[in-house]
Amino acid sequence: MEGAFLKAEGLEFSYPGGRTVLSGLAFSLPKGACLVICGENGSGKSTLLDLLSGYREPLKGIIEIEGKKASSIRGELALLPQNIDYFLLGQTVEEELGLSAADVKDDQEGALSLASAWGFSSASRTRVDALSPGEKKRLALIGALSGRPRALFLDEPFSGLDWSGTVTLTGDLRRLKERGETVILSTHEPGLVGDVADYWLFVSKELAPFFTGDRKELESRFAEYKVRPF
């Protein structure tokens, strides 16, 4: 893909003393795209997110974002883990937003503006540990966006959410798409993101990685890669 925003070529990764995963993976994304990574447990989804966001180095291959090595701009990328409690540092919503926005100056769409737009304007003194799992994930998204990252990486964002939280998060993902954010996420629930995904990447313990933006090709791969269909 000419002028790709994110480019991965010949990726291979192995855990110390373990098996090789993600061998030979190659794909590229344009800016503002949403990529959904699917696969069974242990297939390498979280590892791939770590690689793409610069938190791990591949054994072989390259990962570039806007022409720069991903690991060299790790501070300009936002990776939200499956357990969001490890990401949130403040005791209150207000304190968390202050921490998140500490390095953002003269930003008309900074953390406080985002908080108001996303429903936290009247809850700034609420304790973070009193928030629901869905509210915590939304707060983490606001914090991540306030730093204006080049891309957002979300590891199993629907994990631990009830239906209300799930509906809210799917709306937030649509909002991110409307903002033109580049989003890469992993999920066991492809049906929840079918209307925001531009590209899909299947990973497996046994099969070679498979990348597609074609809907017909996508639907033919769910069973093969042990992923729940739409």
C-alpha cells in the first residue's frame, strides 16, 4: 500500500524458550483505518498489539508508523490493556484527567473538553474505583486521546463489560472512527465491531496469519480460525 500509515513486513516473534508466533506476517494500513485482530486464546493477539505499539521488538521484520520504527515512537502511541485498572493512575476522575493532560498545553480539545463531551463533566470528583468497568474504559480512552497519539491500540476492550457497557463502547468506537483516529483492536466478538472495522487480521496457533478488507473473504474465515462469526 503506497504511502501506508502503518507498515509491517516479515514479522516473526518467539517467546524465550517457546514457540514461534506470527511468522511471516505482513500488512499495511492507511491513516484513520480501524483494524480488528481476531483469533482464539493463545493465538498471539496481545503479542501482536505489543509489537505494533512498540512495546516489544520483533525477532525478525519491521514495523513502521508514518515511516518511523514503532518502538522509537512508543510514547506517541496509546496501548490500553485488557485490565484497564493497571492503566488508570488517579484516585478521582478529575485527578486522572489531570495526569493524562499534564503534557498537553493550549489544546482546545484536551482532556477536560473530551471528558465533558463524553459524559464525565458532572463526575470529576468521583473516585475511579467507584466507576463501572465501562466507565473506566471510557475514562482511559479520554486520557489516551488527550495526548493526541498517532494511533490507539485496544486489547480485548469488551472484556468484563455488561451489555450496557458494551453498547456504550461500540458507540465510542464509532465516535473514534468519525474523529479519524487510527484504531487497532483485538476482540473475541467481531459482531460488535462489524460496522467500524475497515480491515481484519486473523491469527492462529496453527495457521498462517490472514489479512483482509474484503467482507466475503472475511466471513469464509471465521470457522477456520476458530472465531465466532457475526
